[in-house]
Amino acid sequence: MWCTSSGVLSDMNPYPNPGPLALMAQQEEEEGGFGLVQALPVILWERRWWLIAPAVLGLIGGVGAAYTIPKMYESSGTVLIESQQLPLDVVNSPVTDVIGQRIARARERVLSRQDLIRLIRTNNLYAEEQQTRPLSAIVEKMRDATTIEAIAADPNSGGGRTIALKIGFSYADPVRAQIVAQQYVNRFLEVDASAQTDQAIGASNFLNQQGSQLQAQIAAIESQITKIKSENGPLLALQSQATGNPIADAARIDAEIIGLQGENARLAASNGSSNGAVQAAEAALAAARARFSDTHPDVIAAQNQLDAARRASSSSGNEASPMIGANNAQIASLRAAKAMIMSQSGEVRAAQSRGPALAAEVDALEKKADSLRDQYRDIGSKAQSAQLSARMQTEQKGERLTLADPPVVPDAPYKPNRPLLMGGGLAAGIGLGLAIVLLLELLLKPIRGTEMLRDAAGAAPLVIIPDYSRKPNLVLRWLEKRNRKRART
């Protein structure tokens, strides 16, 4: 059996040069088989138009997309969140806020519906779309075109913890993109500063209210103790000091009276020092007002110091006055007890049986008052720290936002990426062409090699006769040249 390269049987070979099927057969005999990889050049050449047409269409589509997609410009600015200027061991603010939550709150306020509508109308954004689309859809589109994200956090940079934020806006007009981005940055700085100041002032006010409540509870307990001692002073004095020896008991009562009188003197001196601090703060405020206006930071700071001194004086005075009154009541009770001891009346000895219960009640109240005083001192310390933190935020010495890189007018659009679109269209076309060629090979199953011919004819061919009825092409010449080189070797 003879077979030509075009698939027509023939019994003669008048041409000395083989055809492509003969070349593939010869190569198959030399290499012991013939596969798809070896036939790939022939396949690609025979199906070249199925490969070229999709590639050209893909390139045309990529070019069309590159020049029809609207240009988009992005303008962005960089903002730094810097830690407070004073060390934490000097001022430890009670306002502890995670930076991620702080950024999220500011972002929600900046991208609120009211703010976005104001920006759209102020800058006349999306003018054409406002005629055809609802305002809510335009607001969502503007929110999607806005970028607020953390871009850097370098704890090894020194100078405290800093985090960089990128605030940007994308729009078809580069000038408007820069204007809106700048408005975003300004609004973000304003929102964050006001939020931090309000939070610090709110913490200070809350702690002051807590301190006032504790002070009222302490005063109520001390008043209750004073009432019990004033009504049952002799019994309590006899219960705590009676030894059965009237002279020794009277001496002990005198010593306790002297101790209470000394404590009253110390409390009065402490109240006087607080009044001196108030006078000094008033003088500093008067000097500041003489030099500056009422809105000057020095005048505001002097006013805050005067308020703090007055609160401290009021709290110390309020705390000292009930204690002095309680001591005076106890002194009167002790003197009455001394008189009763010296008289040794039968009525007093009968009333001594009520002494232990009254003493236990007074002791429990005093322990409760001591616990509340400890809480009051702790709240007072935190309140002072909160007041200082609020002052730091007002004077911009706390954790704050600073503009590192302002938004500028972009020089070139970031979208569309024309080289990427054209290259992607060409690659997609080539991929589609290869898929079509592979599909044709699988569906048509052309005979390429003696194995496929044997399967189709049922017997092996005796010889393969080339067919030169078709015009030689580059692939045939390349296969012939390669086979001649192999024949020489």
C-alpha cells in the first residue's frame, strides 16, 4: 500500500524530495514514535488563521478598551499619627484608645452621608450622573472612590510610635480630585482633634462626678458617726477606756482630749495652705489676663489651674470640717465621760451595758469611711491626670494627627493601564486561538504519523509517496532541512 502526503494512494514516486507526511514518517521511524509536540509546527501552520484571527480580534479589543475606558486620576495625602510629646511616666492619660478604633470612628464621620452630599454639591461632582442616577447611588460611588487606610507603622523609627495614613480620592478630573482629597484631609484632622479633646474632657468630667459622689458618701457616714458619738458619747468613752480605776480612767481621757485638740490644729493648718494655693492661682490668672486676651492659651491654662486649686481647696475644706466637728463632739463626750467617771453614779454603770454594741457600730462605719476615702484619693489622682490630658489635647501636645504629604494634582491617570489592556487582549486572543486549534485537532483527528495511519487503514503502509501538488511552504522547507541534517549525521 502506498499513501501520498495528501492522503491519496499512489504507486509511483516521480519526485526525489519527500513531503511532510513522508518526513514525519521518516522521523517517526528514526525516533521510534511521533507525538503531538513533534507535529506542533505543522499543526500551527495548517491552522494558522484560526490562531491569527482571534489574536487580532483580542488585540483590537484591548486597544479599544484602552482608549474607551474613562481616565481616572487619584490624588492622595499622607497623615502621621504621632504619640504625645510628654513621656508616659510624666502624664499617663486615662483615655486609652486603640488606634484602629480611632481611625474607624474618624472614617465613619468623614464618609457620612451628610458630609459626602455636601462635598458633591460644593464641588459639583458627578454632574452627568446626578441627572440619571439616584443620590444614594452617587454617594456610594464616591465612598468607593475614597481611600483611607494605614500604609506604614515603623516602631524602630524613633521619636515615639507613629502610624502613617493614606487619604485619597479618585475622579475623572485631576483638579477636582486634588481639591476633594484636600478637603478630606482637613475634615479628618478636624474630626480627630475634636473627638480626642471631647473624649479627654468627658473623662475628666466623669471622674470629677465620681469624686463628688464619693465625697458626699463620706460626709454622710461621718455625720452618722458624729451623731452616734454625740448621743452616746459617755457610754462609748466608758466602754473604750474604763479600767475600774476612776483616777487612771480620767487621766487617759485627758490624754485623748489633748490628742484630738492637736489633730484639730493640724486640720486647720492644712485648710489654710489650700487657701494659699487658690490665692496664688488667682494672682497668676490676673497677670495673664493683663497681658493676653481671654482666648489666649496662657489665660486658659491659668483659669484651669485656678479651677483645680479651688476644687482641691473645697475638697480639703469639706473633708476637714466634718473631721474637726467629729473631734469636737468626741472631746465633749470624753469630758462628759470623765465627769461621769468621777461621779461614779449608779445610772452610768447601768448604761455601760449598751456600750459594746454602739462601739461595734461606730467601728464598722469608720472602716467604711476609710475605704471610701481610699477610693476618693484614687479618683482624685485620676481626675488630675484627666485634666492634664484634656489640657494637652487643647494645646496639641497629646497624641495628634499631622499632615506629612499634602494632596497634589496628579500628572497622569492611574486607570486605564493601556499597555496592560493591549497586552492582555493580545494574550487572550492567542490563548483563544490555541484553544480553537486544539479543539479542531481533537474533533477532526487528522492523520499525523504511521501509527494513526495504521489505526485508520487497518494495516501498516509499505511506503509513503510525497505529493508535491501543493505549493511548498516554510514549514515543509524547515522539516526537509532538518531531516537532511539528520541524514548526514
